[in-house]
Amino acid sequence: KLVSTVCDYLNTNYRTATLEEASAQVNLSPNYLSKIFKEKSGMGFAEYLNNVRMKKAAELLLDISYKHYEIADLNFSRAFKQYYQMTPREFRDKHVS
């Protein structure tokens, strides 16, 4: 349940979420939450948050009402390229006809 609560929080607040804020949501210290989160989910807190951010960026890129550079600014272009091995623009060009 704890991991589920944190994951829900991160999925909703992915743009601004931090370990400190997430730990406050479940009344634990940041270090303890980080340890428990990794044990229960098999993934580190920062890795999970980055995955959420990258998946949301990819989702937004499929919506052509957003400019690719607006999404890149929201979701850290360098991290996106590292995660998907392509820039946000390359991702859109490949997936949206």
C-alpha cells in the first residue's frame, strides 16, 4: 500500500515531485522511504520518477497540439534522449505521421 500511495503521488505530481515531498505524503523520512520503495518495487525512487516523466513526455509527444520543444522543456530533453535514445522531435517524427 505504501508503494502504491507513493506511485499514485508521483504519477500525479511527476513534474515537481521530490523524494522529500513523497516521503511527507506517507509520513516517513526520505531515506527510509527510498529504502522501502526500492525493496518493495524493485526500482529506486529516482529511477521510477524518471520513468514516469519519460512515459508522460512520450504520451504528450503523440499529441500534436503540443510543440515538441514545449514538451522537452517540461520533461528535460537530455533525460528524454538518454532514456529513448532519440530527441523528442525524433520521437514525434517516428511515431506520429
